[in-house]
Amino acid sequence: MTSPKSLREISCADDYDPNSMPVVKARELIRSFLTPVTVIERVHVRSALGRVLAEDLISPIAVPGHDNSAMDGYAVRFADLKADAETTLTRVGESFAGKPWTGPIGPGECIRIFTGGVMPEGADTVVMQERATEHAGRVKIAQGAVSKAGQNRRFAGEDLKAGQAVFRKGQRIHPAELGMIASLGIGEVGVYRMLRVAFFSTGDELKSIGTPLRAGEIYDSNRYTLHGMLTRLGCEVVDMGVVEDAPEKLEHAFATAAASADVVITSGGVSVGEADYVKQLLDKLGEVLFWKIAMRPGRPLAYGKIGGAHFFGLPGNPVSVMVTFYEFVRDALMILQGQRDVTPLPTFKVRLSAPIRKVPGRTEFQRGILSPDDNGGFSVRTTGDQGSGILSSMSQANCFIVLPTEVGNVAAGELVDVQLLEGLI
């Protein structure tokens, strides 16, 4: 799609319908306004977990740094081995990982070698120890123990060559990458600075933990799920608490958050009956679009800019907060962090074990439980009641069952799209 120059340009487009925005369309519009951070920090490799590389990582050494044995056995000259009979060689030394044999081997000689041991000069092949027997320095190699020269030998630079790009700019660092970086002797890496995200909840009925509840009041859970999701995504989080539905307090909260963070996230205040009030305030501070997404749960959503900060206004219902975060905010934050090749959460087909009722016209993200079936595969079922206020359904679920807009009722046994939840962020 052609990137619009402003949010106002979006609202003037012929196909723009704020009352029925498709999920895919909303994702595209948000993505068109995202510019990654550019500030680079150098951090110790131990502190790089979850960060995004700001530069290509080039190997300063070859890996492995020398020809070595892929297993315990005997380093031999392939030319010495008889093709049609047992071969007897003389053992002249040993090569351990970190303690190589320094001399060469000549015709009719071999050395005992262990996994990772440096191949001695003259040897080109390793015979596994199970195909050889040794007595009094004489080693008998079974006929056909190896089939070609170079067998069971790892060559210098086989994994990486010196000067080769190991990881590319924009790659997120996971535990495997930490080990790889350390194996190259690199102690520090350049990463993009952490994305700073400020968030707060709105609603006079919301109270913080530790505050006694009065009639009609509830404890605010949304800030805790947001804190968890943002922390797992590697953001610097700023919890601004619960803000009362008072114009001056809301204006102060929005202005403070936008001045100190890259992204501002709120929960509540964007549903029917509330949006007009919040919209007037946000129009004063920035440029924000309010949408009714053709999805369930999580229909109301706001996106825009407040000053230099991106703004996401999420629904107030606990499940809707998590669903809209996973489906819209997560990818946006990853792009802003500098990660390349960010794609929507992958889906795969799984057979439904119990029927689901659905009305066509909107995309549904039902909380599901994916489990092994009796045929060696997997099946999925819902967690039960799919009300947007039932946060326990998110705790029970390990996936979303994604039902597209055009789909209606789904019978047991049909294939459905599934998105895994565990480990997503």
C-alpha cells in the first residue's frame, strides 16, 4: 500500500471506514507510520538478551579455528587403510581437545584422538573408536571402517569463516545468539536503545492493589498484564497507575507520558460513550484516529500520535486488552525497536474438537486449548465462555483460535487457524 503522509489523509481516503475497520487494514495503517529508533548502545553480551542488533555482527575468527575430530577415535592417513582387509597401525600419541599432538604422523602410524582434538599433520581421517581395537600400542582398524578420506573430520572455518557476517542488523538476540557471540570471543555488541513505553488505565471504578474496594469498584488488572507483555518484549516500562476520568488529570497524564516515552498505551476510554470525550482531549494534544475494528473481542481501538509519541488506546475489558496488544501493538513495538522482517503472528491448521458458534462479519480470536489427540497430532477446543471480561480464559488458554470474517459456525472435526500464545513475547 502507498504510505499516507498523515493520519488526516487516512481519514479522507475513499475506503476508510472507522466504524468497521478490518484487522489487516488496521495493521497496515499502523505500520505505515512506524519509524524505528536509531540511537545505538554498546552493551556486554550478557545484557544483550532480547535486544535488537544495530549492526551486522562479523566473525573475527574462523569457527572452528582448526581441523579437528568430530568424535572419539583414531586419526589416520586414509591411504594407509586396506580396502579389503583389516589394517594394523602403530599409535604414536594422543590428541585431546585443548591439548593437541604436536608432531606429524607418518605412514603406518595413527594417534588416539578425542572429540574436538586438533588433527595432526599428516592425518586426514578419523576412525571411530567402535571400529578399532588397541593392544600394546598396536591399533587394528576394521575393514570398511571409513569409506572416504576426510570422514569424521571437521574442517577449519566449516561453521564460520573469519570476516563472515554471523548475524544481521535488526536481528533480535535470543539465548542461542548469546552463545554464538560468546563463542567468537566478542564481549560487547551494538544494539538499539530500549523502547520506552508509558501506560496507564482510565476509569473511576478502577483501584490499585492494596486499596480497599467500595461498592462498584474493581482492582485494575490491565496494568499488570501490560507490564508483563511489555517486559517480555524488552521494553523500558513506565507504569503511571490509574488516572481518574477528570479532564485536567487525563490531559496532564497524556502530556506527561508523551513527553517522556516513545509509546503511550492506555486501557479504557475508547468504547462507545467514552470515545467522544477522550477524542476531544487527544485532538487537542495530537492526532488520533478512533476505530471500531471488525473483530471480537477488542472492537474499540485508537491509534495516533501525541507529540512525538505513538499512541495506542486499548479497550478496557481485560481480555480485549491482551488480544489487541497481541494483534496490533506487539508487531508495532517490534518494528519501533528496530527489528527487521516483522510479520504477523504465524497461524497453522488444527482440527477442532468441539463445535464453535459464530456469526459472519468479523474476525474472532477465541481463547483455545491446544492438546495432543489420539492420532499423534493435535486438536484444539475453546476455554469455554469467551466473554471479554473473563481474564481467566487467557490464563487457561495456550493459543488463539482465529476465525476469519467470512466464517460462520464451525463444526467439530473441521480445521481452524491457531496462533500459539506461549513464548510470543
